[in-house]
Amino acid sequence: MLADRTAMNVILLKALVALVPASILFAGSVVLFARRKTVWPLVQLLGAGCLVVVILTHVCEALHLFPWMHWGIKNSVGHYLDFWSAALGLTLLPVGYLLHALKRRQA
């Protein structure tokens, strides 16, 4: 029982540490989109938002929030939320950043 509790505390600590840079990235994407309301900063913002969702799923898992999502169990709602948020975040964020940078360079 104590080992399970310690493992969850470690997961929570890692998630909270990861939340700091992800939040900074999200805030920067919000600022960029607020300044330049074009499609590529929006894509970047959506990607950063997805990465924040990934981290929040791990926080919810560590705190045992929303147990009906069956966090950490394969083929569960929580698993698919985590997986697809990570896949979209790791795709949309760099694509939005790259295409925004290329568009700015051309202008």
C-alpha cells in the first residue's frame, strides 16, 4: 500500500514539474495567436493545448480524479484521451511553429 502511494506521489511530482514548461509554451502560443490571428499560430496553440491536456491527465491519474475514466488501463477513455492528446500535440505544435516561421521568413 505504501509503495503504491509513493509511486503515485512520484507520478504527481513529475506531472507537476512537466506542467511548468508546458504552461509556459501554452502561454507563449496564446500571446502569438493574440498578436497574429492566422491559421499557423492557431495550429501551434492547439498543439500546446493538447500537451497541457496530456499532463493534466497524468495529474488526474495520480490524484485518482474521475475514476470512471480508468486512468492507466489500456483501451479506456483515459488512455485514449492521453494518447490522442499526445499524438495531436506532438504533431500540431511543431507543424504550426514551422509553418508560421516559414511564412514570416517569406514576408
